[in-house]
Amino acid sequence: MDRGFTEIVAAWSSELTFDALPDDVVELGRQCLLDWFGVTLAGSREPTARIAREVAQADAGSDGGATIVGTAARLAPSADRKGVV
């Protein structure tokens, strides 16, 4: 049986080392991470983000280990909320 795309990518990425990455790829990764953090921090102030945060906190409480970027709030990790907050 042939390996599927996901299995091939998973095997390749699990053997990849940081040193094997070209410098331009590392720089682009840094830029992407900084961009993500900036827009996430800015977006954390939006009304929709506040509503989602309040719903998640009401559901799970605020005694968890997952940090919500841009706030002091912490939630328990949950697959039900994955990607919502």
C-alpha cells in the first residue's frame, strides 16, 4: 500500500532539523511569527474577541494553563474550543 500525503509530510517533517533550513526560510518564519503575534495582539482588543473570550471563560473557567494572547486570562485547553480563542 502506498503511503498517503500526510504520512509522507509527517515523516519528512519529523526528521527535519533547524540547521537544515535555508537562512531565507528561517527569516521568513520569523517574520510570519511576528506578524501573527502582532495581528493576534491587536485583534485581542476587538469586540468579537472579547465575546469569544467571555464565552470560553464561562464554559471552562479561568484556572487553566492556556494563555490567551493579549490578556491575563488563562483557560484549560479543550478540543471543543480549539481555535476559537
